[in-house]
Amino acid sequence: MVVRPFIFYRQNVIEKIRGHLLEKVTSWYQNWFGQAEVPSMELFQGDQHPGYVDTCQTYIDKGDNLAVENGVILAWENSQIILQKLAKEDTLHADVDSELSRYLMEKLAKDFSMMVANGNTVMEGQDCAEFKHTSGSGWLTGFIMVADMKFCFCIPPSIVSSLADSLQLPLLQKVSGDLEPVVSGCKQLVAEMSAELIPLELTLGELLEIQVGDVIRLDHPLEEPAVLVCGGEPLLKGTLGISGERKAIKLVS
């Protein structure tokens, strides 16, 4: 069974981040589309809205009208309308499959991600696969509505944390009293962890010749950290060593 993390963000913090992003989104929209309309925007914690997470996952699975830049996921419903707005000509019949169209949409998404991330980079691995694996836990998801265009977006936890830091906001919400017994009880559960090295490959002949006392040279480089695994899921990386009279692992990432 995969145990997924759950993170609670303060609702007032989400609202302040929404206000901050709305100002940036308005500037982003006006810069690209040259119109004075003010977009509307909704923002919420991903795993608190399973239906919306499912919608985002549908976009990801289809892979159409979707771009991922610096961990920020941006999806849109109608490329044709967006391209018409970009060209500022309602009569334009752009080919949504053309290289120029794809280039424009990629630039649009890249500019959006840079605006959201504010120059910060995401932690390695925070992308579409991570969003699906965690069912949106720790991510902020939302949508932008302006005129007849709709954009959906997902912001990874590391960018959420950076936004909160830049706004000097206390990000995490204290666990409510109703959940404290549950959380306290979970702390008593036992989890088995192991350190894994790069697997060693041997031929069947080599395997049959192994004897007690043989020294087997592993394929794991000395500078390569081992992977700490719990429940079959990789959690952290560390270097192996000795602590007292026991073997140990020092966490490095």
C-alpha cells in the first residue's frame, strides 16, 4: 500500500497567495493579450478537491493542451480561442497543430510558470508524475477565467513554500483537535525502512561459483548515495557508514 503525505495549508494563507497571484496573472494576461480585462481566479489545496484533481489528471493523461515548466502545470481548454486572442483577430483560423502555434503556447506557459515561481526552482521530481502519485497533496490547484478562455494550473509544494516565504506567511496549519488523536495514534505505528544499493548483475555461471569467503564487488559507486526505502517507496538518500557499534546511514537529500 502506498502511503501518501497529507499537508494542511492555512486557508487565510491560500487566500493571500491567491490575491498575490491574481495581481501577477492580471499583468501576465494584459501583457500577452493586450486587453484590460481582469481575470477571475480560484485557488485551493489540491487534495481538498478530489474532483478537480481528477480533472487535472485527465489533462495530464491526455497530454494535449498541457505544458509543464519548472514544475508548474498549465492546461487550457481551447487552443483556437487563445490563439485568436493572441493574434487580436477574432477571424483568425490558426492551425492549432502548427509549429508556430505550439511555440506560442509553450512561450505562454513558460512565462506563466516564471511569473508564478518568481525565479525559484522546484525540487527534483516535482512534476506531473509526482502530482498524480500524491493525488495533489501539498499542491495548490486552481483555474483562471477571462472572457471565454479558461486555464487550469497546478503549483508544486516547493513553489508554494517559496511563495509563502516571500510573503512572510505561516504556511502550515495546525492539526485540528478532531485529528490530534488520529495523528498521535499514527505516530505509534511501526514502519520498516531499508537502504538499497544499485542492484548487482551476475551471470548464472558466476552465481553458481560463489563460495563462502568470496568478496563480491558491487556495482554501486562509492560517491553514489544509497536510497532509503519505506513500504517500497523511495524516501531519502544517504551515505552508508558506522555509528557506534552499528552500521548507519547519513541522510544527504
